[in-house]
Amino acid sequence: MPGVAGAESLLGEVEEAEAALREAADRALDGEASFEAVIAADQKIEPRDAMPDAYRAGLIRQIAQHAHSEIIGMQPEGNWISRAPSLRRKAILLAKVQDEAGHGLYLYAAAETLGVSRAELDTALLTGKQKYSSIFNYPTLSWADVGAIGWLVDGAAIVNQVPLCRCSYGPYARAMIRVCKEESFHQRQGYQSLYVLAQGTPEQRAMAQDAVDRWWYPSLAMFGPPDADSTHSAQSMAWRVKRFSNDELRQRFVDMCVPQAEILGVTLPDPDLKWNEERGHYDYTSPDFEELMRVVKGDGPCNRQRLAHRNRAHEDGAWVREAAAAYAAKNSRKVVA
Amino acid sequence: MSEVATEVELLGLGDDALIAAQRLAEWVSRAPTLEEDVALANIALDQLGAARMLLAAVGDEDELAYRRDDHQFRNCLLAELPLGPGRGDLDFGWTMSWLLMLSAAQLLRYTDLAGGSDEQAAAIGAKAVKESTYHLDHARQWMLRLGGGTEESQRRVQQGLDGLWPYGHELTEGIRDRWLAIVEPVLAEAGLKRPDDRWRPGGGRDGRHTEHLSYLLAEMQSLHRAHPGAQW
């Protein structure tokens, strides 16, 4: 079975970022260096360093949104655990969804280093005050969606996240290195699962194509609005949180997917997709950004369902969390006595 | 269990683990905390892993999991019960009572398997013993917290224990005393009452199940059965 063409080079970039991080730690500037000097020297800002309020707030927003996406992202794929068509696929999917919970946990921990509490972050998700990736507001309608999400959604996430391994905030950069390694493993599993379907019975092939048809444009929209309309981008680039523009990353993703789709034997649903010799890139049709904005604002197919599910789990678990807290309090008193 | 595990015994243990994994996976994205979501998924994965090894020792794992009807399954009734008072319910107090009962029994069965003379079965048992030890500890910790937490948590966990306890008889056939020696001290420490032993439902090992199993299988097998002969 083929590997995911192009994925090796992304993983190579993660390894390089990890090496750069270790190297940067070895040549740390003296403790008094200003925020600007640290950024200019491409060093890492650490939790106890001084930083502009807007840098702190922007990172909290971004890391929290990323963590929330991992948590909400458990739902669309979790939807197929009970019906996975072989025990091997069931184990792979269960492990993947568990990894997402784990990613959420260490991203929340990274956000907490910026002075925000877990409870505040939970509330911000449950009340819709903070967003999560809009991609998870689309439904998983067939088993092939699990493969398509692995290939396209995890693929887009990796393209987005690999540059974050070099982000200027140390705890986020370190979390992203770990997340990217696991995501790339997930992407390979998704791709291979889709490959089996695309080589399978006529029904399985149709299922695979239908999933690709539904997930292609929402995946392109994951890179955010076009550069001209992107509100947070310029400052974020200057602070070296973000290193490439939305459109640059989107193009990189399209260029990766085209040869992968050929190997899979599925058709990307874009009649205008073609190689542009002059640009050295594929030309492609942009996703519907008005649809993206509708989904971001809460009117996608599953927004209400996803948030209601999370709220219900939170409410149903309240008595358990209270019990754990009461038990811990009683026992600490016993120890003191 | 005798010195050499029979196929029927391996199948029974494999079915227990498979059906338990299917039940536990219902908790994914619904647990009281994110940490507990990870822990429950982890236990479900261990159960699934053990099930796959045990079923593969008897036949083809997917044939056994997806092509048998409910009356051909040999799991004990406890494994298939909903993890709450009724169909579709998920209650954490019931779930931890269930896990305590199940993992204590699995620990004993796997220990016996590991000590037997069948090499393949012994290897499966040895790996599963370590996992069951962790599952049992996880359940025990929660029984203490829920039993010693709030009035509500004590009421709910006792309710779960009362609902599930009768099914412990079939679960522990042949290992009852050893099982009680593990479970009773946990109940005592958690301040929970040991329910009475009057009603003793059984029949799972002979393929006579509760109403719940066929729903569980209908969901689990639906996709596989819709595509006969397909590879996944």
C-alpha cells in the first residue's frame, strides 16, 4: 500500500523544528533580553517572560481554539467507532479519537501557562464564546468519511500546524511538535483506509468518492479566509506566531493533494483544477467563503448538535466532578488531622 | 478453569472482552472529565485488544465478531448490560460498579490462563493480567471517590451496584470466593452495601442473552454485514 506522498517532507520539517528548538535553548539570550530582542533573535518566549498583552491574548485565543477543535473533533469520528467494519479498524479509530482527547489536554495545559484557567476555557467553549475549527460542524455520513477526514482534514491540519512547531511561544511550539507527529500518523492511517475503499467493491468506491466530494472544499476552507480578509494575520506574522499566509498554506495543501488523489484513484471535485506551469502550482477553485462565515457564525449543519453534545456531557458529569472534589477535600483534612 | 483452556472458555473470555469494549466505547466524548475520557477509551482499547487475541486463537476475529447472531455469542450477561439503568443510558456510577465487577473477574480468569500449559493462551493471559490490574485499580479508585464523595454520588453508585450485582453470579462461576475477596474489601472501604444474592440470572455462556445484546450487535455489525465479502 502506498505511503502518503509528500507527508515525509512535512514530518522532516517537524524534526528540523525540534532540532532548532533544542539549539535555541542552548544559546539562550541573557534573562533581561526584551520581548522584541527575543523575537528578533528567533528565540522562544517562555511563560515567565514579559510579553505584550495583545501577544498573550492572541495566543490564548489561538491555542484555546486549537484545543477546543480537538475536543469537538472527537464527535464526528467517534460517530463511527461503534460501527467500524473490522476489529482492526475499530481499534485504530478508537486510538485516534483518544489521541485527540490527549492533544486537547496538552494544548489546554499550554494555554494555562499564559494565565488562563481550565475552567475559563471550558466555559468559553460551552457558551460558544470561543470557537473551534468549523470543519467539525460537518456530518460524517458514511464510513468513508473517517478515511477522508484522516486524509484531507488531518492533512490540512498538518500543513497548518507544521509551521507552528517554530512558533515564538515555547510551550505552544513544543506541544505542536508532539501533535504533528501523531497527526501525521493519523493521516497515513486515514489515507490507507480510504485507499482500501477506493480499490474495493463498486459500493465502496462510490462511498470513497462521495466522501471526497463532501470534504474537499470544507478542508480548503480550514486555512481561513483569503489573505486580504484575514484579520489577525499581519500582527501574528510579525510576532512569529504565524509564518505563512492562509493562501500560501492552502496552495501548499492543494499541491500535495493532487498527486495523492491520483494514487488513490479518486477525483477531486474541481473541474478547474490544473497545473499552472508559470506559477509552478496547481490552479484551483476557492472554497465558498460565505459558507465558511455562515458556519463560523453558528449555522453549519452540526454546530448546534456538537455544542449540545458537549454541554450535555459536561452537565451529566457534574455530580462526578463534585464527588471527586468532595472526596479529595475530606481526605486532605484527614491527612492534616 | 482447567489446566488447559478449552476453545469454549477462550471464546467466552473473548466475547466478554469484545462486548465490554463496545459498551465502554459509548463513553467516548461523553466522560465527566477529559482525563476520564482518555482513561475510558484506554480501557476500551485494552478490552478490544484482548478480545482480538482471544478470538484469533479460536478462529477468524472478524468472522466471529461480525457474522455470528446473538445466540452464538458466549459472553456473560454482565458484559452486555447497558452502562446505566436502561437502554441507551450512560451513568458513571453504574459504569464504575460494572468495571469493578468485570475487571476483578477478568484479572482472575487471565491469571489462570497465564498459568496454564497452553503457550499461546498463557501469553495472552500474561499480557491481559497487567491490563486488568490497571482497570481494577481505576474502578477501585472511583468506587472510593463516589462512595465517599457526596450524598448523590453514594446514592448513584449504590444504585448501580444493586442493579448489576445479581449478574456477578454468572460472571464468577468457579471463582466466586476469590472474586469476593477482591471486591468486598473495596465495597467496605467505599462505605457501600453488598447487595443480596437472591436473584441469580445467567445463560449467556449458553447463548441465552438479555434483550440488550441484539441491539448492541445490530449496531456493531451493520456496516460489515451490508457489504458481504468486502475488505476494509
